[in-house]
Amino acid sequence: MPDISVLDIPPDGKLVRNIVHFARALNRAGVPIGSGRVADAVRAVEAAGFTDRADFYWTLHACFVSRPEHRAIFAQIFRLYWRDPRFLEQMMSMMLPMVRGTQEERKARAAERRAAEALLDGRGPEPPAEEEEPEEVEIEIDASQTASAQEKLRSLDFEQMSVDEMAAARRILATLDLPVRPIATRRLVGAPRGDRVDWRGTIRRSLRTGGDIRDIARRKRRTRMPNLVVLCDISGSMSHYSRAVLHFVHSVANRRGQGWARVHAFTIGTRLTNITRHLATRDVDAALAAAGQEARDWEGGTRLGACLTAFNRDWSRRVMGQGAVVLLITDGLERDVDSGLSAAMERLSLSAREVIWLNPLLRFDGFAPRAEGIRAILPHVDQLRAGHNIAALEGLAQALADPRGSGEKARMMAML
């Protein structure tokens, strides 16, 4: 249990209401809490009492925490909510824009920042007072030709974003949807408006009426959702883009009711690393921190051919057996030309339902497939799209919803 201040009971305190608000703060921070748990927490506190801070902490902990990754979030919000003024000042300071410098403050841990955002609701410290301008001074601004800040952010390159702009971009990426098209299987299921006649079902129904057929039973093909496999390049030239895209992939993996059967994520650098279990963590900062510790070749070199060969050999049959959609995020700049990249991509395309290539180099108008790695990958992908900003990722969502387009592949193939 964290070191928290002593809890003083006010004479006219409203403990039940405070527990409800505390549960709402936990819910905003990502801890799923329903009304049933809140009622259980109120009854538990009533039974355990409110005289000892340790008993109160563990009573609420037992009612609200059900997963290991929620413990840190609960501890931080408990300290902030239940009247620890010094910790409140610390949380407020963490809502300030983080700027790197020689006197950089201690970085906020993942749970601390989520606690601050949940409880402060986006409010930061009040700005310092400025000198009042004379009343006769009137400033007029013509904003008729300006674009909104959000529209500018959507078209801004990830590599050119500041710390504040990247934080805002991550919040937008967390709200994007990645639609999925179901796969029709060979199995048939009963459906009142199916396109096939179920003769067995029809005869079975007729037995209830003495062999008189009164209605026709119908069936249709059963559908299921495919897997999403993400292969993300984390080399030095892709580090800014891969971090933003992994934020997007994390939100897709943790979106309830998204539609994908499972989301598998791998990093590609000097070696292949499976980070699927790390992205299952609800806290995005903690998930990416754990993924960064697992992938020790971050911002290193690139061995696309060797990594894709290892994926086909070790993981393809495990994660690609259900008609998976593969999302390949790389610039295609292979260090080892003779690494069997073309053969590895051919096998990958044959195992996948669809291979979509996100290449941030497409942001350049004069881009042409001159690199050997790009020329080896291009013939074996179904779609080629840019992945350098938010608008490009929104285009990816539209591409999955409408599979008729191939992006920039046709234009690039004409240059080969």
C-alpha cells in the first residue's frame, strides 16, 4: 500500500457519494467498474468501518481491482482522491507539457499520468496572471482563411510533431476505428432469410404437422472475424512512426467489440520480437514501455528478410491460420539485400488474406521504388498506403472498409 495521509472524517461527510465519485474516476482511468461493484464497495466499507486507513484502502482495493495492471492506477488515484495535498500538487505538475532540457523533472509513470488525467479531467495548473492591456486597445483577428488546429494536426507529419502535438495525436489515434470485414466460412447456420434451402430442417418441421409442409427452412453461410497481424519496423528511420502506429494498434487491441478475433503484434529490427502480450495491457504507456524493454533492438538496424523469414517459420502457422489481415509498417530500406526478402514476402502473401503496406516514405512527392528492399516487397502486397500522419491512418480504416482500392501500388508498380 502506498504511503498515504491520515484520513480525517468530517462531521457531515458523505462517504457513499465520495465512493461513487471515486469509482467514476477509476472508470475514467481505464479500470472497468460497474454499479454492482460500487454497491459492494459501499457495503464492504460499512462492514469494515472507516477508522483505519489501511483497512479502508484494502477494502476498496478488494472491491475494485481485479487485474494486476490496475493496482498501480488504483494506488495513485486513491492517494490523489482521498486528500493528499502534496500528491495533488505533484499530479497537477505532471499535467504540464513535458519539455526535455538540462533540468528535466522526474517523468510521470504511466499510472500517475492516467490518474491525473482521470481526476483533473484535463485541467492543468492555472496559468500565471498576465498584465492587463489598456481598455482602448482592441485586437481583431481575421480567421476566415485559417484551418482548425485539429485539421492541421491530422495532416502534420509524426516526425515533425512537438511533444504537445504528439500527445494530442495519440489521443486522436485512440479514438480511431479499424473496421473489419467478416469471412464467410463453409459451415451453414439456420437463418429465416437465408439464401439456401434447408431440406432437412424443412422435413423435420413438417413432422410436427403430420407431414404437411407449411414453411421452408433456410440457411446461410456462417461468418467469423479474422485476426489482425501487425509487423512494425522499429529501426532508426522508423522510430517516430512506429511509436505512433503502436499507440493506434494498442487502442485497436483493447477496443471492446472492435470485431477482430485477435490482434497479434511483432516488431522488426535486427530481430523479430513478439509484443502481443504487452499490448494486452490496458495502460498504453505501460504497454509500450514493456514492449520497448522486450524489443531491445529499438532504433537499431533493419533486417527485413531475416525477420520475415523467422516469422514465416516460427509464427505464421500459429497466427495466420484463420485468414488474417497483415499490416506491414516499414519504409522497406533493407540493409542486407541478399536476405531472401522477396521469397519471405511471397510466402507471407500466400498465407494472409490481405497484406497492407504502410510506408511513410510516400509522403514525398518524388518518391520512387528504387531501393532493392522496396522493389522486393511491392509485388507481394495488396495495398500500399502512406502512414506518416493521422489522415493516412484514417485512410487505412477506409481502405479496410472498402477493399476495392490498392492505394499507391498501381502507380509504384508502373515505375518498376
